[in-house]
Amino acid sequence: MSETFHIVSDGSCDLSPALAEEKNITIVPFYVSFDDEHYLKENIDITVRAFYQQMIDKKGVFPKSSMPSVSDYEEAFLPFAKAGTPVICICITTKFSGSMQSALNARSLILEHYPKAQITVIDATVNTVLQGQYVLEAAALRDSGAGYQETIDRLEQIKSTGRIFFTVGTMEYLKHGGRIGKVAALAGGILDIRPIITLKEGEIFPSGIDRGRKRTLQKVTELLLEYLKEKNLPMECYSLAVGYGYDVEEGAAFRDHALAVLKEKGYGIDEIPVYQIGATIGVHTGPYPLGFGIIEKGIHA
């Protein structure tokens, strides 16, 4: 397939291998380890489902993730540099990982041998399912005929509109990863208090706490409704998705409930895609993250 430019992203984007292939996107995987010694490439050496199953089976074991190496990115960029095809590479927020620096270092090495290569590396300022939506918007721009620089400019315009609103099953993984204070984690363990979290512009912000799954998910939905009211754009201007961890049935039920609420509030929407949150973020959230990713579309209907 002939391309005006090619899209690369790191594995934090949580696009399935099948969807990435369908949209002609190259994914540079993250690594995950359960023992600090053996690191496995996500979706190559270990599936996302198997990753979560190990978390369930090995309760109390906290896996770690590791970013793609410079050579991983070199390998991804090289065929396109040789072919003279420009590349847009979209990386997880730099607040969470050094993946973007690996990509920039690989770009420099490629340019030493192919000085005319065009490789633009973008800090998505987001991660997980929302990063995937952002990458898909890049693909939609490309496939609509938008030019290389035009697509880069539009991606820079929309990324600040990205939000993740989510909750988790337990605070233990956030505590272990240093994402919240130990006192809050202790309270969560004793009182079944769970956080409601917003991610925007590359950083996590607390958006409240509550007891029980049902109440925290209700608050997550309220955050989405507040965002839509604040932005005040037609629903068709947004890419909205649900992200879940281990429990696919819970993810689907949450999606169905969200559709019903949005329709009741007058938002014309018939479908919300449901994507599985991968290992890159799953190591911090545990097996039961659940919530929304939303971002303005690159192309408005």
C-alpha cells in the first residue's frame, strides 16, 4: 500500500494488533516483567489477556513495565527512511515514560545515515486508550488525504482536548507505583474507598473518592458529562471510547450504561467502542481500571 506518510506509536496506545494492521499503523511494544529479570514484549511475547490473568493469579505481585529501546524504534523507522516515506511517531506522555526520548534518539541515528528522512516525534501528552484514539485520528487524517505537515499541525491542535476519566478496583497498584500517598492507599484498603481520576495534558489529577464500584463509576460518568457541557461541541466532534482491564463483560456493561445516559441527556450517539487497557498502564492501575477516553476529532463531520 502506497502512503503519503506512515504512523508509528508505542505500545501504550493499546491498539490491538489486528486494528493496528487494519489502519496501517506500526506499534513499537513496551515490555512487561513479573520478576524484574525476564521482560516480555507486549502482544508479541505475552498477550494483554495473559498479562491480566497473571495479575489475578499472582495477587500481591506487582509487575513492572519498561519502555521501548532506541534500537526498537530504529527498527521501526528504518524501512520508511529507506523508502523515503515520512513518519509521524506518537509517544506516551513524557510525564510517565522515557519512550519519546528513545524515539528521538533513534531518529537522530537514522538521520546520520538517511539525512533526508522525515521523522516527526510527537508527545501525545496522554496514554492508554486515549492515546489509541489520538493515533486513530492521525490515521483518519492521513487516509482522508491530509498532508504530512497539515496532519502534524492538527494533531498538535487537538491533543490538549484529550481527557481520561477513570477509576480502579483497588488503590494498591497506584500506591506501589508511587502514584498516590500511602495514607490514601491505607484508607482505601480499610474503607473500600476508591479514587476517581482525571488525566489531562500528561498528568494525573485526583477528582474525588467514593466507596464501592457503582458509586465511583457514576462519578466517572458525571465527569464526562461535565466535560461535554463545558466544551459545548456537537457529539460528532468527539472520539469517545471506553477502556477496561481484565473484565470484558464489565467494560461492555459500562459502555451500555453510558450510551443510555448520553441519550437521556440529549447527546446523539449510537455506539462507543470498547478497548482493553494494556500492560503499560495496567501495571499501575491493577486488573480493574475502567473509564472513558475522549478527544476532539481531527476531522469534524
